[in-house]
Amino acid sequence: MNSNTTFSTDQQAFNPNEIVLKLRNDLIKDFLDERNLIEYLSREYRMMDVSRVKVEFIKRDLKLLIQSPLDNEHYREVLETISETGSAALSQGNEKVFYKEIEQILKKYIYSE
């Protein structure tokens, strides 16, 4: 969950949608580990004490997200880049697209009472 993470996967016989879906779901799984989630909230949002209830609601929404199909519009640029270059390596800011979807869920609970 390092913000300098480079996402990559094997290049042989790939489907860009499947690659992006796997990368998205792997990142979500990292956040489902409560230690990672709390550490991220502490580092990125300066939340030193997150209530158990908020953590459970966030995890519930993350589980729903992992079960949902890929939002092709949200990942359009990444999908196009993979298709055009034939490379599944994502770096130099592309990972922000993956975090943005998760951060929408986090913000929903961070800024609520």
C-alpha cells in the first residue's frame, strides 16, 4: 500500500479488463486487512483513533466494491494505455486511479460523525 507502488502483471495473453480488475481487487484486499486500513487512515488522513464501527462499515463497503464489476469509465485511461502499449505495468501516477475509488469509500466515513 505504498504510494510509490508499481503495479504489474504477466504480459502473455492478457485481457486489459481482467488485469485492471485483478489489480483493483488486490488493492482492496490490502485494505480489508484492518492493520493496513488503520495505518493508511493514520498516515493519509491523520486519523489516529478510528472507531470500530467505522472500520466495520468501511470494510463492508470495500467487500461490496470487490464484488462489483469494473467501472470501465473510471479506468478508461488505464485500460486504453494497456491496450495501446501491450504492457500491463502501471506506474507514474496511474496507481492514483486505483486509490481514488477506495478513497471515495474512506471519505464517506471519515467525514461523517
